[in-house]
Amino acid sequence: MGDTNAAEFDRARAAIPGGVNSPVRAYGSVGGTPRFLTAARGAYVTDVEGREYVDLVASWGPAILGHADGRVVRAVVDAAGRGLSFGASTPTETELAELVEQRIGPVERLRLVSTGTEATMSAIRLARGYTGRDVLVKFAGHYHGHSDGLLAEAGSGLATFALPGSAGVPASIAALTLVVPYNDPDALRAVFASHGDRIAAVIMEAAAANMGVVAPDTGFNRAVVDLAHEHGALVISDEVLTGFRVGPAGWWGLEDGTETAYTPDLMTFGKVIGGGMPVAALGGRADIMDRLAPLGPVYQAGTLSGNPVAVAAGIATLGALDSSVYRRLEEASRHISEGVSAALAEAGVPHAVQRAGNLFSFVFGDEVRAGVRDYAGAQSQEAWRYPPFFHAMLDAGVSLPPSVFEAWFVTAAHDEAAIDRVFAALPAAARAAAEA
Ligand code: PMP
């Protein structure tokens, strides 16, 4: 085994395409050598060279309590001791479904899968099976995983690598996806006016966080639901990223009980629901969900779905998410985002902080000083200022998302000591962004 990140990267590239099992990990948009991690605890990750970093990736969201939280690890170890996988029903699957249904009103039934990609893919099949229609509407810059038909103009890795879509997706499948600008109800209205009777569903991120963070305008999610329902289409609200992170009932819960409250027909979850293990889910109205096999004609299945070890991590994580955790996430999020913004301002870097609950990211450049509302806006920024900023932070022991088009994630373990380390690294990083 090589004992440096560079040696590990060389070795990995000879064995694994690009040396990675998910593209953004290759540092394609920031350059340099990815860190190969060997351990993660609390707010910190450790690389193969023994260097420790304050982690603002949090496994892209799941590590909401901090890495290797004792309660979660104990639950996993206990479950593993009783068997790794049964391929049969367990009481704990029902318990996790009940925990979600108690928190999130529109979820009357929940089906567990293993990845967010599976959750959205299955939700779309279900929406098509339920409505008997084929066309799907998605928003530019929203990411819903890598299934065929969802990659057109998607954010996340695709925005990073600036690909138009993906090779290997048949044109006939891509042609069933209509891509509409985000936060533009008139554009959506126009699409419904011309294709309304063919549209099975609109899929949306409840708050976009895969083109950087771009919150929905006030009332936008409500407008999407109203328009879709006027035309007999369903709404799939994708909370894989926001679910249980921005609040106990995700983004839906932040708007519930307000003037902009909205009721999606189906919802998808991932990341936090598995607490770092592979759990994701689709849920929603009982009469729609009950169209899934074995009750209904829409097929969906999984050998490892509801895996007992993974489900134990999810139950322990959701169980630990009390109001004090969300308070700490909010504090850490405010503290760090304001500190970054102050350092950038001090160095003369024009920028804006993009926020959605405790999620945040930054856009760079004079043109975007007022913030961005859609994918075109996110793409118009001075993205080249981010790589030098990222590397200066990394050199100083702070691991940020390796792309300007990703959200920053805090955990409940980001205490004063961790935040102090971030602050210590900021002035030099902000100067690097200024000089880019
Ligand atoms: N939907 C959203 C909103 C996501 O953020 C992601 C992953 N970042 C996915 C779906 C896909 O989830 P997974 O990577 O688990 O397939």
C-alpha cells in the first residue's frame, strides 16, 4: 500500500476508473491530488498521510451528528452481531418507516431502497404507472441521481464537468424529460400549457443544493404543486439532500404551517436517513404508494433494501436529531458562512452567500453579488476563484467540497475548536481567491 495520497491515487487509477467510485471525488474541478481517507471522527477526517482536516463535506450530508457518533456506531455493531442481511422483513424497517411518517405529513407509506438514485428512479416509475403518462419535468441544475432521463442539464458532477448530459442515455429516453429553468413559474406554466396531458410528474429538489445552494423563491414549491395538480400531474419532492438536515421534517417542514405550505404527492429521501449507511426511501400518498408491487402493477425490489445494519444506523441517527442538534447546526452554519464571507470581503473578493436552512455555499464575482436564483446564474459566476481558495483551505487543514457547485455541510460536532481552525485558514484562502 502506498503511504501518500499521491501514491494511493496512482494505485487507484490503475484499478478503478479515474481512481474514484463517484466522479466529484477525483478533484476534477479543483485540480490536485484527492485525499485518501482512513478515518473520520466528529468534525474531522484523517488522510492516509496521517493529516487531520476539519471536514465540511460530512460524507455529502449523512454525517449530521458528526462522524462515527457513538450512538450510531453502537447501533450498527449491535445489529451486525445479529446478522448482516436477511432478505426478509424485519421489525426495524417498519420502525424507520414510522419515524419518517410521524415527522412528515405527506408520507403515508414509505419504501426503503439503498441509494438516492434508486429512490428517484422508482418514484418516477411509480408516477408514470399511476398517471399512465410518460413525460417528466425537471428543473435545470437540479440533481436527482444518475438514472437515465435525469441527467439532462443536471447539476452536481455534471455541472462540475460541464457535460451536456451523459453518453449511454438513449435519445428516446432523454426526450421524455423536459428541463425547465428553476424559480420560473411562468416557464413551468408554458410547459404545462403545451404538454400538460402528457406530463406524469414534476420532480424538484425541495431546495436546490447541487448547483451550489439555491433556495426556492417564496411560494415557488407551492406554485409547482398547484400547476401540476391543475393538469393531473404528480409532484415528486426530492429531499435526499435536505431531508432531516434542514429541520426535523426537512424543507417540507420549514414551509409547513406557513402561507406557502405545499403537499407533494411523492417524496424521496437519502443521506441522513441512513446516517452514513446505504439507506434511501420513497414515500407519499398511500393510494399512490400502494401501486407498488406486491399490491400494484409498478415493479420495484432490492436484495439489500431495508438492510438491518443500515436501518439501525438510520434509526439511531433520526432518534438523536433533537432540537438541540438543529440549533447547533444552525449556529455552526451561520458562524462559518459569516466568517467566510467576512474574509472574502476583507480580501476584496466580490461574492454572495447562498443559503437554504443550514445549507450554504458561495458564488463569486461582481455579476452575482446579489446572489443567484437559477442554474444560468450559478454558471455565470467566476468559478475559477474557488480552486485556489479550496486548496489554500486544504493545505491549512480544512476539507471543503471539491467543487464550487456543491453545498457545504456542517455537523453537530463542529464545535468552537473546529470552527477556530476554519477561521485561522480563511485569510490566506481569501487572498488566494482574490489573486486568482
Ligand atoms: N437527489 C438529490 C437531491 C441528491 O442530492 C442526490 C445525491 N447528491 C441524489 C438524489 C442521488 O443520491 P445517491 O447519490 O445516493 O444516488
